[in-house]
Amino acid sequence: MIMGSAASTVYYNLRLQHPTLDMPIIVYDLALLIQPVLMLGISIGVTFNVIFADF
């Protein structure tokens, strides 16, 4: 159920345009730049959480 609502929200937002400029509302170049760094940070954070959980 949750995945269906997430997928429909993504589909809806893919079709949206910027209110004043002639461009999509999602900047795909920026998303492609941020996503790998975000995944790396999550992986490092989870690893540190497992290692330093006793503190």
C-alpha cells in the first residue's frame, strides 16, 4: 500500500512543471549528483551505528 502511494506521487511529480519557468520541477542533474553521496553517507552512518552502539 505504501509503495503504491509513493510510486503514484513520483509519477505525479514527474509531470509537474515549474510555476514560472519553462522547466520541470525536479532537477534531474542535481538528483543524480546528490544520490550517490547520500547513499555513501547512509552506509557510513549505519556502519558507525553498529560499531559505536555501546556508547
